[in-house]
Amino acid sequence: MSDLSVKLGVLRLGRVAGKCKYTLIDEKDVNLVQQYAVEPRVEVDKNGNGACIYAVAHDISRGHCSGKYLHELLWESHNGGIAPGWRVTHKNHVTVDNRLDNLELVKDNRQAQVPSQPDESSGSQTKNRENSLYWITIMQLTGDPLEVNYPHFSKWYDFNGDIVGPVDGSYVYYECHYAPCTRMEREIREFSICGRCQEVRYCGTSCQERDWPAHKRLCQKRGRQVRESSPDR
Ligand SMILES: [Zn+2]
Ligand SMILES: [Zn+2]
């Protein structure tokens, strides 16, 4: 694919909103980001417009309270400080696509805390998303090795970045489980759940079908574990 002459870095953020999340950065930023512990954070819109996931960088020597949005950290390291009244947003609305080309400085109007999501009913927007560098890159990942090999040791994070168990319901909104898809529920339990494992949710049947080759191994395993070890929710 000649379009992919750009050098990219993919960072595993961890488990959040029902799936394993990754963030995309420019390859030249990989060294910078390695000085931090980068974790996912779900931001829930206070007006009930759903939620979205950001990558947050924690200074390894200073712990959780030092968290800073990765997109702001990257912007500042290339363009200098962000003036009061301004903020950095993601041009393609994919809040974990932290390539510098995807970031822009906009006036902070405080309204749109959660960026608008593409409308699922619009076919052309779906095409745009699927042609996006984020989608193409994440689609090439062959499943999360930690999840496959050590399902019990995979970390789940809640809204505060604290580690939680996978079945305690601390994550309220699910993102579509198909790795490259960034559609997130706007209402709790909006997406349909995998009927076999009752663990993962999808924005539609096409994502569920495309995720199946990767998900099927875990789908059976999880089902067994849930029956053995977990009480009903
Ligand atoms: Zn989806
Ligand atoms: Zn399943």
C-alpha cells in the first residue's frame, strides 16, 4: 500500500470500554512517549451524549496524578504551549489517532467535550473511516497477545484510570469491539452483545462478522470462565 509510506507507531493502551484500545502516533514520537506510562481514559459527556476514549500519559516517576492528555503533550512538544482558551482536537474525530497531522488547535467553546461521532446511517462516512489511516493500521493487528495468552492478567481501567475487574460494570459505555472501529455507545447497552460470551458488544453485524476470526478463540474461553467464577451481575 503506497499510502503507508508514513512511519507510524502503535501503542497498546489497555482494556477499556469492553475492548483493548490502541493509540496511533508518528514514529518520530515513539521515543518521547516511551518516557511515559500511557493509559486509556474514558470521558463521559455530562449532557448524556455518550463518551469517548483518550490516551493519557503519566509521568512514570510521578504516578497517576501527573496524567496529561497525550494529544496535548505531543502538540506542545512540537508546537509549544497551548494558550488559555484554546485546545487541541482530533481532525478525524478518532480521539486515539494522535498523529500530529490529525491534531489541530481550536478555540475552546467548552460545549463539545465529547466529539461528535460519524452517523452510522451515512455510507460515505463509513467509507471515510474505513479508509482512514487509523482504521487501516489497527485492522492489521492480529489480536491482543495479552488478551489471548493471559486473559486474567489483562488490565481494565475505569473512568479515573484505576484498575478494575472486567465484570464489575465499572465501564458504563462500550465501544464496538472490532479493533479499528471507534464507534461508542451513546446510550448504555445500545450496542448488541455477543450472544455466546455475553462479554463484547458491536455497533452492527458487519463489525461483528469482521471481528469473529479474532474473537472466536476468546469467545469460548471467556464463556467457560464466566460460568466457573462469576456470579450473576
Ligand atoms: Zn463497529
Ligand atoms: Zn463472544
